[in-house]
Amino acid sequence: MAEQEAPKIEFPCPDYPIKVLGKNDIDFRGFVIETVQKHAPDLELDKVKVNDSSKGTFQSVTLFITATGEAQLKALHEELMASGRVKMVI
């Protein structure tokens, strides 16, 4: 069976979705938005979606950015994960 190559992203990529999952703390949404804005200052706040898990333990924050390149996405992922507050970035 031939391995399928991952699709290539063309940069800049508008409306690039990022979902961040972490513990449902009072300021988790604000923390995620502040961190993402460092790497994507054009973040549109009206497109941010927040969902709590069924038991309310976790929260997901979905954002849409204009991805400018792999370096930007890698730096954003590394900063979010290094915080210790984020469990997963999709």
C-alpha cells in the first residue's frame, strides 16, 4: 500500500483553523487569544468559538488565523504547549 503524502498548505493561508484544548479555567480563553495574537495579530475575535466538555472539565477554543508560514505555526504550537495549560493543539 502506497503512503499518501500530506497535503501541502499554500501560504499565506487565510482562515486557517486552530483548535486549542485545555483545562477549563476562568481565564483559559483569554490566555489562548493573547498567545495566538502574538503570532497572528490579525486574529478576528468575532470568529473565536469556545466549547466546554460535557462535564465542564475541559474547554476548547477554536480560532481562525491567516497562517503566514510553517515557522509561525511551529512557534505558536510550541508556545501554547510550553505553557503547561494546553493539552492539545489541532
